[in-house]
Amino acid sequence: MTTIAVTGHMDLTESTVPLVRAALDDLLRRHTGTGDLVGVSCLARGADRLFAEAVLAAGGRITVVIPSQDYRRSQVDPDQTPLFDHLVETAQEVLVLPYETAGIRAYEAANAVLVERADRLVAVWNGEPPGGRGGGTADTVLEARAAGIPVDVVWPTGAARAS
């Protein structure tokens, strides 16, 4: 079994989404012949949900890490609720962390779970250093690398973050 966790930017531009989706599909193709594929995701908008969809499309299973008890209500936009709910219902495992509200502590704890469970980490990341708030994509990449987890950076040519 290969367990791949994801971290990535939430604010991908509309034109970036198909580029990232194709890059994720290509990357996951390299891991589908290695036995069972499990993707671990917090299902944040953007990269996390694209990754979860790509894992399922590749025939894998997903584990969902929900950072806080209010995460769905406070962090999932109403137009994204059907996709979020579908991915949660499809998951082989759903871990809801014991934080009441979403925030830095909950995100850092969720990222620690991702790194703890991962054989590899996929980072949909533009390579910029941490912003100093904690719990972000760059922080998770640094945490994974410090733990000796291989990191595959996905940032296709032409990809951009919304401003």
C-alpha cells in the first residue's frame, strides 16, 4: 500500500485548476501499479479537493482529516458543500480532530496527521517560503522533509494563485 498525503494552495486561479488536475493525474499514475493507493487530505478548497478527486479517479481510496468540528460549516463555501460531502461519504476513513473551531492550531495538528500517515507528500505549491502564520503549505513541506518524507512538488508551467 502506498499512502500519499497532500498539501497545497487553496487559491488556485480558474485556469490553473485543469493544469494541476492533469499534473496530479500524471503523478498518481506512477503510483497506481504499486498496490493499494490511499490519499490523505483535509479537503480544503483548491489543491486538497483536486487531489482527493484524482486519487479516486485513479482507483485509490481516500482518508479525510477534518481539522475541527466546525470545519464544514465555517470553511466550506456553500457552492462547494456537495463536493465536500461526496468526498467525505466516499472516504474509507474520516478523522475529525478534537478542535472546536478551525484555526492555526487545528491546521497544524491536521498537517501533523498528514505527515505522520504519509509515505510521500504531494505539494501543490509555488515554492514560496512559509508566510509566518503556521499551518500552511510551505510549513507542511518543511515538516515532511524534516521527517524524511519524500515530497513531490506539483506546480505546472502557467499555474498561478488568485490575488
